[in-house]
Amino acid sequence: MKHPCVFLGLGSNIGDRKKYLFRAIEELCRSDKISQLNTSSIYETEPLYNPDQKYFFNMVVEIGTDYEPLELLHYCKKIELKIGRRFNTPRNSPRKIDIDIEFFHHKLVNIEELVIPHPHLYERRFVLEPLSEIAPKFICPKTGKNVSQLFKECQDIGYVNKFEEKIISK
């Protein structure tokens, strides 16, 4: 049975940022355990934790999946490696692609390798703005608030600007 309403945050700030986002979506769609449902627009955003790097392109992708949360994490890490992400760099370094699981339906996961909802989701306008574009009424299982409320309450005032309108929707 497919888990609906699984939301992934995608980001890139090295090279052809748009190409790497599209490549990640293509790789996600290659799995017979994932069905593409919806994507947000692409947003250009300033780096939040390490300002000494280029701006990101960020977006949110909603999928349906037969993966369980940890299996999906491992699949996303394989995609990141395939696209050229290096994991031997300092935290918050520039990267070709980053794929984070923001929500996995209404599940709460808290294990060493994975926390869902993503623990930094609430402080990241670069995630909440595209997420509110495609799923404003989705209820966060941890806070009981919908995404639109979380976005309004977000304290992040960093630069987030819609770069390109929504590109894919099934």
C-alpha cells in the first residue's frame, strides 16, 4: 500500500542547480516503489547555516511510496551519491544535491539515523514556503498545525524568492 503525502525537500547550490533538481526527480521516479504526485515551484534561497557559499535552488516534491521511512532515506542517499554529493565534507557545505524527508505521511520517526518530521523544518522558510505552495492544509503530526500555520510562524527572514513556476504535476 502506497504511503501518500510524503514530502521531500530538495536543494542544490553547486553547478547547474536546476539540472541537479531535475535529475533527483528523475531518479526518484525510476523506483517502482515511488509515484510522483506533485512538485512545488523552484525557489532561489540564501544559505541558512553557512553564508559563505552560493545561493541554493530549493523545492519540495510530494510522492506516494511503498518504501518505509528508513528505506526511503537509504534510497535518497543513493540518489545523492549518484548525482555527485560528497559526504566527507563539513556539515552545511555546498552540494550538488540534498534530499531531506520532511514529512512521511503522518508518521513520527525518532531513531538515530532518521527523525521525521525533519527536526529543522520549522526554522526553514526555504522548505516551508514551497511546502505551503503544494500542501498548505497538511497537518504536521508533531505540532498539530497545518503547513500554512507553520510557514506564518517561521522566524527565518532569509532571502527566499520564487525562481520558476511549478514544473511537474501528476
